[in-house]
Amino acid sequence: MALLGVAVASCGGNSKSQEESSQGVKFAPKERESKLTDAERKAAIAERKAALQVNLESMMSTNGVKLTVLPPTPNGDITEEISEQIGVKMLSIIAANGIGGVNNVPDFALAATMNETGRQTTGTAPQKCIVKYDINYQVMNVLDGNVYASTSEGITGVGNTFEEATRNAINEIKSNANLQSMLSTGSERIISWFNDNLPSLKNQVSGAMGDKNYALAMALLKSVPSQAETAYKYASEEYPKVLETYKKEQAVTNLAALKSAIAQGEQANEIRQEAYNYLAMIPVGTREYTQAEKLVETYQTNVLKKQAEAQKRKYDKEEAERVQKEKMELAQLDADRQIAIAEARASEQAMRLHMREKDDSKRGFWGNLGARIISGMDYVGDKISGNIE
């Protein structure tokens, strides 16, 4: 449950507008006040990261093979929550094997299905429920349905109810020799696909750009492993261009949001992190950025001067520079997270179109697992959002 709690933090609704589906979610960071001291906050963040057992920052930034995880379809004792818990376990498995991706990879996946192989109750007092499952894993190309590698394992759980027994069985899911071998084979074949199908990748990116689905284009480019040298060179050159286009498309919206954040900050006489967050999402060199940069600089100076006056001390220009540097560093980290969320949502939307099985709409995966995990991760360390209270 600790794993699940992190995975579903900051969870939003599933319904999306057509614009969000095609272009990704709009950048809309929010700021809340934390009730913890800095030391308590850092300790809480460290504890949550240890519980998750996945370095999400590393999984997002790796240049190697990446996979989206598709947990089993909720059914019977496999509730939607249990399905998502399995999804987080699967993320732990791919991370343990040097594979990245937080469901922001549109073409390749580690999929899992679960089949119940037995259930019984004991004759003892108190009575216990025992349930057994076979879990089947596949590394697959969702574009063409090809399965690159597969394996299976049996798990058993005991509990006071069959649902509790199922939860306990899930705790047995972990990386093992068979999974390691399967993921190694699957990774090799994914690299081979990129080596052999660069024209197909280019067509996908071109199609996404034509649809103004810039988040999907970025996800496609970011999914290319560095081991596929030619394709990786192409992706590395194209990604900054697409990112720039993505930011320009939202520049006017983010400038308006920045002005609103500044107005609220001035009214409260405080420096709002979200103003810097919006600035980080506006591309440098644009008219909107020039205007936004001046607005933030004036806002910061005015607030710090008022604060200094209220505390009967002199305005410290060096302090102002330190504040700006810290705020912009945090803003860039949060911008990276927001972009990853948009890529995850676009990838999951693309997979809906790729996969044709009738029961796919019931997968826990379709609840935007990747976007929720990234939303809930301590990527910026709750110094900005104050999620740990």
C-alpha cells in the first residue's frame, strides 16, 4: 500500500478534452504551504523514495532501452488498486534491470496478465483463504503486436479474505533470473528494431508533428535507446526542436498564467514559485519570454524590498540573486516533470489506438498510471508543492 500510495498521489480524473488528448496537459503547477521543517521534509521525502524502491529521476533520464508497463486487467479479486500496485512492482522490476520509462514510451511495453490457478479455504480456526496465480509477462511491440520475449511465474497468497490473499500474493512479485533473461532478450530486439526501422520512426514523429501532438513526438524521440546509434543521433537532434515548438505553442497561455501568479504573489507580498515555473516553460528568445522575464524581475525586486522594509533592514541585492537562482533551478526541474507528464499521457493515448483487444479499455494502465506516478514523485522535492504535510 505504501507503493500504491506514492503511485496514485496527485491523481486526476480520466476524462480529457480533445485538445489535451492531442497536445498533452496544459502546464498548471500549484503551490501549497508545507507544515514540515526543511529537515522533516527531507526525511519524509527520503522515506517515500525508499518505499517506492525506484529511482524515478533515473528512469526518466536514462538513455538506454525504455518500456511502458501494462499491468493486468482488473477482474474479480484483482481490483483496480491491485492492478496499479502490480504496475508499480513492474516498474521496480524494469528499473532493477537497467530499463527506464515511466509509461511515457508509446511503442514498446512490458505487459502482464494474471490467471487464477486455484483457491481454497483452510479448515483451521480462524479460517484462512489461499489463492494461487500464474503471471505471464511479455515484452512486446504494440505497433505490430510482435512479442519479443516472454516468461511466467506462479505466486501464492494467504489472507483472511481472497482479496487480502491476492494482495499478499502480489508481494511475491520481484525480479528473478527468468525475468532478467526475458528483459535482456527483449531489450536486444528493441534495439534491433530501432536499427532496422528508422524510416518508420521518422514517419511516426512526422505524423505526430502534423497533428500538433508535440508531446507524442517528444515521447517517440525520447524512447530511442543510445545503443541504436543512428536512430539515437536523429532523436537527439530532433528532440530540442520539437520541445521548442511545444513550448512556443503554449507560450501565450503560460504568460497569462505567469501574470496571474505574480498578481497573487504581490497581493500576498510573497515570492511565488509558480511564477518562475511558468517562466521556465516559455522558450528563451520569444517575445513572450522577454516580457515574462521583466515581469518576474520587477515582481521579485518589489516583494523583496517590501519584505526588507517590513523587517527594518536594507534590501540585499545578493540575496535577490540567490533567490532567483534557486527558484529558477527548481522551476526547471518542475518543467521537466510537467513535460514528462504530457509525454506519458500522449504515449498512453497512442497505445489506446495501437492495441485492439476488447478488454484493453479496462486495464488499470488506461487510468494514466504513468502520469499519476510522475505527478506524485518527489522530483522537485516537495519544497515547491508542499505535498508532504
